[in-house]
Amino acid sequence: MSEPMEYPFEREGALTPCPHYARLRAESPVSLVRMPSGDTARLVTSYEGVRAVLGDPRFSREATLAEGAPRLAAAPQRFPSLPNLDGAPHARVRALVSREFTARRVAALRPRIQQLTDELLDALAEAGPGQDLVQAFAFPLPVRVICELLGVPLADQEKFSRWSAAFVATTGASAAEMLAAQAGLRDYLAQLLLAKRESPGDDLLSALVTVHDQDEGRLSQEELVYLGVSLLVAGHETTVNQIANGTLALLVEPGTAVKALTDGSEDDAAAVVEELLRLHLPGDETLLRIAVEDVTVDGTLIRAGEAVLPSLGSANRDAARFASPDELHWDRPERGHLSFGHGSHYCLGSGLARAELQIALRSLFRRFPTLRLDVPLAEVPRSTGRLIHGVSRLQVAW
């Protein structure tokens, strides 16, 4: 067995893909890496290999909860959150919230998302050029949307965002900080749910409290708390990063994409967003799995008990699936990026995320048609040490 590569990999720039993926896809699509925890994992980099892992129940999320199981970061995540469940328990919990993310429900939310977007863009225009678009727009929009949907006080955003950053850390926080963030989010959601029980509102958390109270067999107290944690963290971390990533990509390589976004049909705008999701997704790998049986992927035997790390960022740039995979072509005929995953753990909030991205990017470039970077591209920073990451500061002018 070859010496494992040290993971995570470093990027050279904010829009530059990991330098190893193309070589690994060609030479070793299932490679051995050493994770920050010190454990090893099989990194899967081809499109077909990643899709196979995500859709195969023999690669388990729940197995990562076992004592002594391989883990990605220094601290384990041993709790029954929605992403950590498999099979019937996962289906049961997912079904309780999936109705809030149906196409009809998301369509009903679009006017409110547009209103929040317009308010933030008004404030940006009033502040004038030279602003950090992440803090002025990319961060507050998804936070406000998810807070309203869940019924989380917006005034608490600094608190839960700090915990959230450590919650999704790989190397960017110590084990103690990661565990403290897990406890902080758990206790915060537990207290908030108690408040919802005393004074329910017209929000998702209140509805879930009612489900629990009426029939605890459908949702235990622990599942309820960690469902809230999962929805809060995933509901803003990914979209914040993707708005920033997409904006930077359109500023650097606009081509015909900006015109399609601002002047084209809604379908054109949606196609631009899909291509940005494929090429500049908020992170490279998805959650770790563990093989519960011996399975062969891309000609490599993965033994039961081995950890597997599916690389979405690499799969989305596989030339076997996408022509000219490193170029932004908003009207490309090949679809099917894996940025929202695949299989039973396909992102529950994908419809909401798409709506936010379409409205945010289209409104931004329509409102500021002369939007430009206010610093050299080489000076645009990208967050590091996190499973979910992207452009962390974006100075713009117009």
C-alpha cells in the first residue's frame, strides 16, 4: 500500500481547483489519504466512482458514529443528526421536514427572498463602492432566510455562526473547540425548542416540536435537537459560500453568463447557477462514509471498515462526464453535477438553495451592472480548514 497523501489539500487561489484531482482521476481514482484526525481514508475522485459511493447503502454514514470509527477531524461527531442516519431512521426523520422544502413551498418563499435581497442591495448601494460583499450581502441573506424559516432569532446570528464555523472545521479548530461548538449548538437549540413549546410560532421548529409532543415515536428529543442543529448549520453555511464563489467567478470570467443571468429567461438564470454550482461549489469533499462490506469502486477493493471520502469537487470536473470541465459554460448540454450529493442523502434544501442563488445573483448583477473586483484576484482570500469553504472576503466596487 502506497504512503497516504496528507489531506486536506491546499489551493493556490480563490477560484483554483485542487491541483491533485486531475492526476488522481487519471492515475488513481481511489487514493489513500491521511485525514487531520490521523486516520486514513479512500479518496474517490471520478464522477462515476463518487456517484456510486453516494448511492450505495454499503457506504454508511451511521457507521461513523461507532466508538473508534475512522473520523475526518480531530473531534468525532457522535450524534443522531439527519446527515448521520441511514436507512429507515434517516427516511423517518427526513420525511418530517421534507414537506417544508417542496417545490411549492420554495416557490411561496421566493417573494420573501426577493424582498430580503432588495433590502440588502439597497443598503449596499447606500454604503457605496469599496464594500466587502461577503459581509454586506452573501452572509446576511441566507442567514435571514434560514432564521425566518426555522424561527431562530436573527439577533443570535453572531453566536450560532461562531459555533457553526467550528462545527464544520477540519483543521481550522482544535478538538476542544469543535466539541465546544457541538455542545453550544446542541444547548442553544434545546433551549430554543423549549421556548417554542411555551410560545409556538408559524415556523419549522415550532412545527417539529408539535410533532415530537404528539408522537415521540416519530421524533425523539435528541433527534429533534440535532435536526435543528443540522438545518441551521447547513441552511446558511453552504449558500453563504456559494453566493460569494459564484459572484467572484462571474466577475473574473463573465463570458456570456452574466448577460444570460441578467437579461435571459428564468431558465437561463437557473442554468448559470447550476454551472457555478458544478465548477465552484462550496467545498470539495462531502461527508465521510464507512464501508460496511467489501466493495469494489473504480477497480479498487475497499474493505469493510475502511473510511471513504467522496470528492464532489473532483467529480464535477471529470472530463469523462463533462466536456471542457474546467471552463464555465452556462449552456452546456451535460447536466448532473454532484454538488447537492446523490442518493438518499441528496441535499434536502437544494430547492431553497437554488432559489436563493438565482435571486441573489440575478438581482446583484442587475442592480450593479458595472460591478467589479476592487482588489487583484490573487488577494481574494478563501477560507481554509473547513469542510464547507469558499471566498471569505470579496471587496467590490462599481
